[in-house]
Amino acid sequence: MTDSSQNDGTSKRSQFLLEHVDIEINHRCNLLCKHCSARAVRAKAGVDELSVDDLKKILHSAASLGLRNVGLTGGEPLMDKEKLENIARFCLDDLGVPVHTHSNGTLVTVEMCKQGGVLSLFESVSVTFLGGNAESHDSITQVKGSFKRSFEGARIIADAGLPLTCYFIPTNQTCHEFKALAAELHNVGVRRIRAMALAPSGRARTIYDKTIPDIDEMRVFEKDLLQIGAELSIQIEAGNCTRMSMPGLSILAGHERCMSGLNRVHINSRGDVFPCTAASGVSELMLGNLRDSAFDLKEIWFASPLVRNIRALQRKILDGCNECSRIKKCYDTCMVNVIGTMNSAELKACALFR
Ligand SMILES: C[S@@+](CC[C@H](N)C(=O)[O-])C[C@H]1O[C@@H](n2cnc3c(N)ncnc32)[C@H](O)[C@@H]1O
């Protein structure tokens, strides 16, 4: 049976369909976000980045495992527009798989949004906001003027009628700012917002405790978004991990439960594979590197000891979990959150890594 409903960790090896691959096409970014899971940098493309050929081989191997959806991310994908377009066309024309992309919006042009332009290839494009105003957003991106350019990017995409979702990632002290931003974005044609929760990954890991909003701030964020969404008919949604802290938000289709390692992987610009995007940037959760397997995902997807343990954890049958004080948090919230906030002694003892 190849029905994706079987992808729940209870079925046989052949029934783990790798339906969703997010892949970083580059490591370069024109911003330097303090929380960046990818630890993207402003430097020129490094030799370390996967080439177009490498990316095609990886996606080709994913196609034989059940691929249905590809997310092209980075770095900032629009810094390598030709590479982005090349890979998007490969997915669409050679693999017959739809693509979406994540951008900071700052490099978007009208040309890119015209029919046949690079952004017209995607079934969804996201632009991220890290604060409700220029001061907060630019303080996280560490680039003055980035809020203004991201806003303009979102406006251009919305104006072109392309399927845009604005991502909101609140940090402490910024939760109350997003209601006004949602209204401003609505004024320029934005109709869809996704709330995201900060993950303790990449550069965010060391600042997580100081940066994560407290529960009261999150309630304000959630309440404000629900209110403005209803008032202005903006679709507001969230994935499974985000809804753990903001349960009132509607669930994003395909994100009804945690699917980490069950139907998806995230691949960084160097070919390291992680069980989901939230896990990318948590080195302990790396399943393997694709350079070691000639860019073929099969071995990692079926044989990585860690992915097997993650699937056992998802089914609550991983040996050793019963003795752990974090068991409830791991079962009831997000594995990435638990692993990303463990100290080295806890990591050493964790059943996932045995
Ligand atoms: C890594 S960026 C790369 C693509 C592009 N430059 C962008 O800004 O969307 C992809 C998305 O992941 C989000 N992100 C990065 N690090 C994160 C973290 N530690 N927790 C939650 N989201 C994170 C970004 O804010 C952005 O929305």
C-alpha cells in the first residue's frame, strides 16, 4: 500500500514515503539573522555548497521514494536566482513535482513575478517578518533597511497575484507588534499569514532562552492574529510545532501532527540531512550526509539508526525513554525543542542517540 495515510510510523519499511523534501540551494544570504537555523552567511558561494548536479541527483533519488512536494530554501535562494530557477524547473518538468520557496523578500523584483519569471514557478512563496516594525525586524536581521525591503518584496508578490504567505516569527518583546503589521500587509494585498515559533536550532540555540517569548506574550500574539484575521479575512495558520504554544491558530494542511522523519527531510546546503526543518541546525539530529552516499537519499531514509530511533520515539516505543525525566515533554511537545535545550550530560544519556 502506498497511501500516504500509512506514513504514521506504524507501517513497514517500504511504506515510509518521503513525500516532502526541503532543501537549501545555497548558504549565502544578504541578511545575518541572529536566529538563523541555517547559520547563513554573507560570503560568496562556498565550494561546500551542493551544486546543481548534486541537487538534481538528490531530488531524483527522492522521487523514487514518494516525493510529492519540494521546498527550495537557503541561505537566501534569490541570491542564486539561476540556480533556484534551474532546480525549480527540474522539479516541475523532469520530476512532475510542485515547488514552493522561502525568501526574505528583499531581492524580489517585478520582473521575477511576471509570467515565466522565477517566482511564477512556485505554488507558494513565503516572505518572513521577524518583528512588527523596522526597528525590531532589522535588529534580528542585523541589516538596516531590511524590513522596508521585505515589505516591498511582499507587496510586489501580492500585487502580481502570486500565492504569497507572510511568515511571522515573534521573539520576546515583539509579540504585540504583529497585529499592526498584519493590517499593513493586508493593505498591500497579503491574505495569508503563517505564525512560526522560534526553534532552538542553528544560531538561535545559544540565544534561545533569552529570545523565546514567554507564555503571556505568545497569548497576546495568538489573540491579536486571530482577531485581525477575522476582522480582515486574512488566513492565519500554523504548523504542528507552533500550535503547541499557540493552540488557537488553525492548523496548516499537512501539519496536523509531527511528521519529523516520517514523511519528510530537510537537507542543508552541504548535504546534511535532518528529519524536519525545525531540526535543521541541531547537529545531534543530523541523519547523515549525502556526499557519503553519492547523493542518494535511500540509505539514509531507510537505514540511518537515528531515523529509526526517531520513528520509534514517534510511536512511543523507543527503549530507554521511560527512564528519562523529559519523556512527557518529548512525547507531548517537540523533540527538536527538547534536544535543542538539553545540556551535554542529558544529550549523552538520551535514548535517541544509542
Ligand atoms: C532559514 S530561512 C531561509 C530562506 C530565506 N532566507 C527566508 O528568510 O525565508 C527559512 C525560514 O526559516 C526561519 N528560521 C530560521 N531559523 C529559525 C529558527 N531558529 N526558528 C524558527 N524559524 C527559523 C526563517 O526566519 C525563515 O522564515
